[in-house]
Amino acid sequence: MQIAKNKVVSIEYTLTDSAGSVLDSSSGQAPLAYLHGSGNIIPGLENALEGKSAGDSLKVVVPPEQAYGIHDAKLVQDVPRTAFGKTDVKPGMQFRAEGPNAGSRLIKIVSVKQDTIQIDANHPLAGQTLNFDVKVVSIRDASQEELDHGHVHGAGGHHH
Ligand code: ZN
């Protein structure tokens, strides 16, 4: 069986940045299971896995455009210090901010001045080229329920 749309794929992976630092890894955990062709994983990795078989290993270099996007300067903003109330804000800290639209966003503190705080609302991996070491562990057909939900159930997937 080969990886194609609507297959459930389990992978072991290690993600490193361009400096070789490990950002994420499935090592020591169950393999990651995802529904191929449903945008569960970043496009550059999903495309590279198309047509692969169980047991295949591959190295994938994913440019920012195929990963978490390029760094958007418009998402770096100065906000009044008062917006953080009494919180002792320091550069490098991260906050999860609830937006008016769907979902929450991770906000990173860039710098702290007397009256203003510079924040960066880009994805932490925006602008980064990502290197994946991937091994395909298994491939199976998705169930109708998984296709309806757009994600994997059971081992390595959603439990609900
Ligand atoms: Zn579900």
C-alpha cells in the first residue's frame, strides 16, 4: 500500500531547524498518525510523503512557504504596556491570546520598553526552513468516520 489521499499514515519523525537543533520529535512516544490529504500536517511534508510505502525513510527540507509561512512584519506590533496589566513581562516570554475570531494565537514578547511592549504574533516557526527525518511506520485505509471528521481516531490520533 502506498500513501495517497484518505490513507491513515503513521510516521516517526525528528524535526530540526537549519542550525541542527531538534525542535520536535516522536522519539519516545507513539508514532504520529495523520489523515493524508486533509491538511493535518504541513503541506511540504504531506507532499513529500505522497506515494511512499511502509518502511520508507526520507529526509525532507521544507521551505517556510510550505511550512508555517514567511515571517509577517505586520504581526510585529507595539502595544501599550498597560495592556499586560501587572504581569511582569520579559523578552522571550510567550502568551496565548484569545482573539475575536476562531482560535487562539501564540504571542511572543520581543522587547519591553518603559511604556510599550513589542509583540510578535507570527507562528514561532514562521520564516524557518524545517528539516524532517521521517520513517513511514504503517499505512491503512481510513474509516468512514475518520473521513467525516477529517482526522485519525485511535492510536496516535484523536480520542473522543
Ligand atoms: Zn473525530
